[in-house]
Amino acid sequence: MPDVQPLVSDFVLKLKRRKVEGSHAVARQTAELLRSVVSQHRMGSSANQAATLADAVRAVGEQLIAANPIELAVGNIVRRVLHIIKEEDISSTAVGIEGLSVTVDSDDEYDSEHDDRPALSAAVLAAHARNALRAPSLQTLLEDIPVSPAISRTASSTGDSDGKSKSGDKSSTRKLKHDVIAAIGDLIDEIDSCYEPISEQAVELIHQNEVILTLGRSRTVKEFLYAAKEKKRSFRVFVAEGAPRYQGHVLAKELVEKGVQTTVITDSAVFAMISRVNMVIVGAHAIMANGGVIAPVGMNMVALAAQRHAVPFVVVAGSHKLCPLYPHNPEVLLNELKSPSDLLDFGEFSDCMNFSTQDGSPLLNVVNPTFDYVPPKLVSLFITDTGGHSPSYMYRLIAEYYSADDLVVRRKATS
């Protein structure tokens, strides 16, 4: 793919240098890049065009995931595109099989009119569909399935014109590619518009004179609260500031500009204030297959406080953040350590950073994790662009978006 490789290299560099911020932006740009990969991919003479197209996507997906393993949205979109390719391939195969007819019992008049047309049995039709959906294997070749006269007749009739057969192959190949590109376009539209269906559910969740607590800054949470305010809901928001980046200060300013009563609290004050709260509404970095949540650091403390005081803990997130992996999977990097300079001024603490101890280690160490893991038992409800779901339902929702054999994005070894 010489035409698209510069785009891939450029995006890999951006991911490595963390030039793309936010799961939404990462997901959208990943989908756009993969659409370009599919568009520029040259469909060869292979019998299974869908497999070669999927291999091209996997090759790029491996690079993107390795560039920034902590950004799970990259792998989510790569797997979504692989699932799209399989769905479109199955759909096009099913359309091709629709022209075949299965024999059913009918009256004598119908049989007499069509007695010169050999019919397909259900077994032959099923075998034809099964073989069309998978690559030929020794087991397939040795299956004891009778050859139908209709298939022989069809094969002989199509063999009369190799030009027509090749033309049909090219047409089906172009259709598969076109359908995949269109489906990826729909995925991009879904990512762009995810805030609207989520925000529409705010009125059902936020009631009059409620007190809501959130942590840090999430665009999804912001749009959710905006929608409730636009529907004339009167409520108050406690914003935990989200140290050390203090994104909660930014969210508080944005809410005040919209006329929402807002109170900024320190992260350590969450337990002290939670008894006054009716609901906790937060965003997420990723939602795992078991219903657990990877979220900004400090979120597990908020979830524990909510559980202790029986306050609903609600997570709002777009479907592009649904990850088909479990937290214990080796492919999942749960955390990332940020620069210690976010916490301490090295000019002020440089005298503590000496290496004069016997083992050569510094006296002062700084740990600055980025994320927390919130187990599913602490989550009350997920609000996504497909509706509200309980943590126990997430694995079923995720199964609709991903194929089980694409969980590990790796190119198949060629013998």
C-alpha cells in the first residue's frame, strides 16, 4: 500500500508522541485512516478477497495499537472494521446464494411445468453456503455431499464464458470494497454523533433540584448536563477538581457559562460531600467486557464513596469506548505513569533527589498514575448511544460489535 503508508506512519508518530488527545478524536482518526487503507488496497486475484482485505487492516492495526497501547479506542476501531469486513462478506455471499432455489413439495401442475429444471436439495444448498463462507480445507473436500445436477449445470453454463465469470468476480470484489468503505463511513458518523443520543437520555435521569457529583472533565458528561439544563431542569453540580491536571476547573467554568449552579471541591473532599449527592455521573476512558471501567485517577475512590452512601454511580460513554477485552488480558495496559513534574517542582525538591544512599536509589520518589480501574460491582448504570445498560449486559452489547476471533489483532502467519 504505497499510497497510504505515509498516512499510517504519520498517525503512528502522532500516537507515540501523544499528539492526539481524547478517545473520541483517536477513534475518529483511526476510522478515517482505516477507510483510506481499504480504499487504497488493491484487491488481487485471491479467492477470498475479504481475508486479504482483513489482513491489510490487521497489518496497519498492529502498528497503531503498538504505538499507543494505553489508548484502547485504537484497538476498538480496528476490531470494529475487521467485524465490518466479515459482515459485508457474509452479506454479499448471502445475496449471491439467493438466486439458488430449494425444492419444496408442490402440486402436479407446478411440477409438470418445471420438470426440466433440476432442483437443489437443502443439504446441497447448505453445503454451498458453508463452503462459500470459509476457505477450502481437507475436511471440506472429503465431506460426503452429493453433487447436484443443478450445480453441475450451473458450473457448465458459467464455464462457457470465462469473460463473464471474471467480470462477475471483479464486480463482486468492487462491491465488497465499496460496501466496507460505506460501512466505515457510517462508523465515523456514529462516532461524531454519539453525544446526541446520550444527551437525549439526560431528562429521564436528572430530575428537578437534584445534586450531581462528577470528577474531572469529560465532554460526554458536559453535553449530558447541558441537555438537562436546556430542558429547564434545575440542579446543582459538585465538581471534584481532578488533580493533578485539575480538569475539573475547566468543566466548572464551562458549566457556569451555561447557567448551571456549580461547586468545586477537592478530590479528598468527595467522601465528606457524597452524603449530599443524589447521583454521580462520570465519563470513562474505556469500558471493558466485564463491565469494569478504566477512568481518570481518583474515580475508584468516588465509586467507593457512592457505594458506601447508596448513591447511584452512572457512567456515560460512546460505543467506541466499548472494549471487547477483559482487564486481565495481556493486551490491556491498564495504566500509564505521567511526568513527576505534574506533582512537584524539581527546583524546590532537587535536594531530596540525591543518590548518596548505599543502594544508589533516590530518597524521594514520585508516582503519577493516569487511570483508575472501577470494578463492575461499583457501577449502577451505563448510558451509551444505544441506551441504558447494566454492567452485566455489557458483554452482550460488545458481542454485537466485535468478532471473537479478532480480539487479538495479529496478522496470520504465512506458511
